Amino acid sequence: MDHASTAILPDVSGFDLRSLPADFYHNPYPYYAALQAGEPVKRLPDGAFLLTRYADVEFVYKNPKLFSSDKQSEFGAKFGPGPLLEHHTTSLVFNDPPLHTRVRRLIGGALTPRAIAQIQPQLEILVDGLIAKMAQKGTADLIEEFAAAIPIEVIGNLLGVPHDERGPLRRWSLAILGALEPSLSAESARTGNAAVTEFSAYLDGLIERRRGRSFEADLISRLLQTDAAGQGLSGAELVHNCIFLLNAGHETTTNLIGNALVALAESERARAQLLADPALIKPAVEEFLRFESPNQLGNRITTQAVEISGVSMPAGTQITLCIGAANRDPREFAAPHALELARTPNRHLAFGSGIHQCAGVGVARLEAMLAVGRFVRRFPDYALSAAPTRGGRARFRGFLRIPCNLRGTDGEQEKPKS
């Protein structure tokens, strides 16, 4: 388990998101706790501010007119001209109304509760099929063979990507999102730009195949439509928001499922609770989201002079929202470093809040409930066979590999499904 000690906290006087200590990637929570206690509005060496308290992060989310999501200035300096800049300044998440409103309205039509309910039977078949394949071997990498495989198929289906064309999707997604790390290496910039170029070229062809067809239910077909005011997306807006949908639907859900399975592997008490009461999976998913938030950082820029917790910031100030810290703020959550599957209330910020709350929350929750719930019931004694490999990233918290013995530590056959 990751715990933040309240007795011995690290020195965060020189804390810098662009130069993080090695142990931060394994366990950032002591650093978050130290920042919350001593410098909750932390001025970083580059002049930006890092917010770690729940109330401050929520305040920014709830006031989009004061705190813009537009990244032209920030990403222009970070990426320079090129594919990464074009992508990350055109997608839904890094824009304000009216573009944000137009795109979200078009996407929303494909992600209604009714539409999500229609996904469930196919998703159950997918999850059970992956579980059956792993059961035949008795061992598995829970990322490659399970957690990552599920959202790739779901978002591939939503976008209408043919099955035999989905091979590069995860590689493209990891490269593009990797470029969002606070510190950008030359290699990350190169692979990220290449991924945007390759993915865009693929989507140009896929979109062209959709044009002229009668209306279909997949997201690309919906995004090709115009809204009630007769407005549609430009070619670039369409391509980059399809890339965004793959990235958003893949990375965070992969992390959510992987993080949940590791947390349950490390907590016999929590696993026993879930096995005893399968209906607990719904609040459990909310607790996994809070306990190990798949997306740890967000960014905003002030549109006018503001004050946050007594700290004055002029217009144009860059702010990093530490979602992972806010979700373990003791001012909001009792025993914040404990995994409590039935925690209530649980007003976590893992999906954001306000107008930028994740559009795909319903799909992500359904994927996690089915994946984690069915996995634990099929493999009640599963055990990690080696230490999981972290992704080595600050913004997106998850694992690259989770080696697992599905038959438990004694090697006996897993218990049959009830």
C-alpha cells in the first residue's frame, strides 16, 4: 500500500515538478502531504503554482471563467510548432467554450446512460473472454492481457475502428500522453510528434470512409454531424478530438483497472469485503479512483487577477492542479491514506468537476466495475508474482506491467465461479 507518513514528511522547500526525486514516482503521497501541510499553494521554480488542497482544486474547477483551459501559451513554449502543439491545443480537454461546448455536445449524444447500457452486454463478453484466456495459463500480465485490452476494444468500438486496425492505438496513445509530463525530453517530443502524425494520417483515411454514409452510431459518425445551430467540426478539430477520445478513453481506464487490482492484491481485508459483497463494487470503484487517481495533475491559466488561499496571482499565471493530492486531503476525507471500499461520502475529483468533468465517466465506471468485479470473483486468490512496474510518470499514475499468479501464492487452481 502507498501511505503518507504524518510523522516524517520530506522537505518540499525546493519541490519542482520538472525535476522530481526518483521515489516520487513510486509513492508521491508523502510529498503531497508535506505540501498540503506547509505550502498548499506552492510557487514552483518556473513561476507556476501547484495546488494540493481539495478546496482550492475544486474552486478552480468550478470557476472556468477565472481559470482557462486554453493551452496555446503554455504548450507553445513547451512543444514549439508541430503536431503535438496542434493536437493538444485543438482537443476538447484543453479548450474553453465555444469549441469545448460544441465538441462536448456532439460527443454527449453517444455517451448517454441509455447508450452506455447498450455497451454492457458486449463488454461483459469481452471481459469474460479475456479472463478465460488468462485462466488457461494460470499467470498473466494484468496490464497487457487485461487492463489495457479492455478500453482499447471499447473505444475502438465507439470510434468504429476495425479490429484488424487497432494494433498501433495503445502505442500512439502512450506516446502522445507521455508528452504531457511536466518535464519533456527530446525523445518524448520526437515520439509524441511522430505518433500524432501517424494517428492523424490513419484517421484521415478512416473518416473519409465514413463520409457519405447514412448516419451510424459510432462517435466519428456523430462528430461528422452538425449541431442544432448548423455548426460542425473542421477537419483538424475532428481528427484531433478523435485522437483525444482514444487517449482519454484508454489511458485513465487502463490505470484505474490496474491500480484497483494491485490495491486489492495488497489488501486482504478489502478483497475479502468485495468477495463477501459483490454489490460493493460500485462504491469500490469510486474509492479506487480516489485512492490512486489515474490522472494526478491538471492545468489552468488565470484570466484575471485572483487570490487562492491568500496567495495573489496576476492574469496569465499558470496553475497545476494536483488531483492526486486533493483526493487524499484529510480536510475532505477521513483516514485519506486508507482504502475504504464503502467510503461515503466520496466526493473525489478524479474525473474533474464543472464543465470539464470527464465526458466518458459512465463508460469508465462501467468498464472498471465489470473488469474488477468479475476478475476478483473468478480469481479470488490471485497474487502478484513480482513487483509491478510503474509507468514512471507524474501526470498519469498507473503500471506498465503487473505480473500475476492467478492461482494464488500456493499455485493451486483458482476457485470455480459461483
